[in-house]
Amino acid sequence: MNLFTSENQLSNHMHSVKRLFKTVAILCAMTCTVILFGCAGSEKDETQAWSQDKLISEAKSALSDTDYPKCVKYYEKLESRYPFGPIGEQAQINTAYCHWKAGDQELALTSINRFIQLHPGHPDIDYAFYLKGLITFNDNKGFFAQFSGQDLSERDPKASKDAYEAFKTLTTTYPSSKYTPDALDRMRYIVNALAESDVNAARYYYRRGAYLAAINRAQNAIRDYDRAPAIEEALYLMVMSYNALEMNDLSADAMRVFHANFPNSTIFKTGKRQPVTAQASKWWQFWNTQNTH
């Protein structure tokens, strides 16, 4: 036998073996895929045979047990099976609530916004706006603020403004709602926190010698939140910044406004506002946000 012929035959044989292995591997992969899809498709829906009353009862139990992922699952089942009428509508609200308590703020907002759009005349629309405010306000972070020292003024101001608008819609459109008093308290806190956010920025700029920037942020706080406690420091920073820029007339004007509003302040002696008591500074953390409808 010719040596080259033998080598060619051996090479052809090896190619054939490789093709065989490749074919077997592809078949194995296809088989595994079919098996996996078969297993996934055979997953049984535990609620499939449940009656309406059974599904409602299990959803309420999951909610009372704070099992929020299961709560979402059951209320979504209720909504999909009974999309029209009071059961489906209530399920939409409760789905939003359970998403919120599970920490899924985006899904919670999507759910409650959809409810508001679909049912603007619903008897519980006041609660929907209240819940939307709670979701955006994200009061749950207040608990962690006890340990981190962070409060709402140090978080995203856009979220605070969105919460304010939801509470404002509730309080102005439904002033007799049982949720309005709490919403008004939260609105006052949000206003104070937003003013505090501007003053935090003004203080930052002042300490770094960016006096015009400090004045602009202080003016924002005074213009938008004129009754907030932080305005005392906003005026103080304006006076100090104008002094640093040697704008004496403007400094004197700001000082007159300061004395007219804060005659007993000691901030020009101490450089600090009067400290707020721990209880007053964290009062929002003790709100009862477990309201369900």
C-alpha cells in the first residue's frame, strides 16, 4: 500500500469520526433543550383549580403574612381572571401596594399609574393618589436613615417633588378624604426637605468660595419654600456671601430681611441654626404606612 494513500485514508477516517461526534453533540443539545422546555411547560399553576373565593382568601393571607412576592402573584392572577368589576379593580390597587412593600418601586408606580388612568372616577381614587405619594416618597428609607444619618433632603429631589404632586392632587381634589391629613403632613415635610436640599448645596458652595452659586441656591430656597426652617440659614448664607463679594448694599438688604423673620436667631454668633430635637427631626419615621384598602 502506498504510504500517501494510507495517510489519506486515515485522515478521511478521522474527519468522519469528528463529524460523527459533532452530530451526536448537536443531537444531545437538542434533546436537552426539548427536555428543559418540556419541564418548564409542565410547571403546574397551583391556582388553576382555585375558586374565586379561594384565590381572594389566599391573596389576603399572603398580604397579612407580609409575603409580598406571593401577594403580587395572587393579586395579578385575580386581575387577569376578573379584569372587569370590583374584584379586578381592587386587585390592581393591591398589586401596586404589594410591589411597593416588596421594594419594587418601579413596578409599584407602573401598577398604580395604570389604575389611575383606567379608573379616574373610582370610589377609591383618593387612596390611589395617596398610595402613589407613598410609593414615590419611599418612607421605608426613613428606618435606615436612623443608622445612616441620611434624611429626605439628602435623597433625589425629583422623587420628593413627584411625591408632593401626588399628595397635592389628593389634598386639593379630595379634601375630605381620610388620607388627606396625613398627606398634608407629608407635604409639609417634603417642602422642608427640599428647602434643606437647596441650603445644603448653598452651604457647600459657600465653603468652597463659590459665593455667587451659594447665593443662587439660597435664593431658590427662599423663593420656593419661604416658610421652611432652613430659610434661616439660607438668609445667613446670602449675607455672608454678599459680604465676601463686598456687595455691601445687597448684604444689608438681606440682613434686614433676616432680622425681620428671625429676630432671636444666634446663627451669626454660632454659625449654626438652633439644633432640632431628635424626636422632631425624625418624626416622619413614625408614620403608620401600613394603610391598605
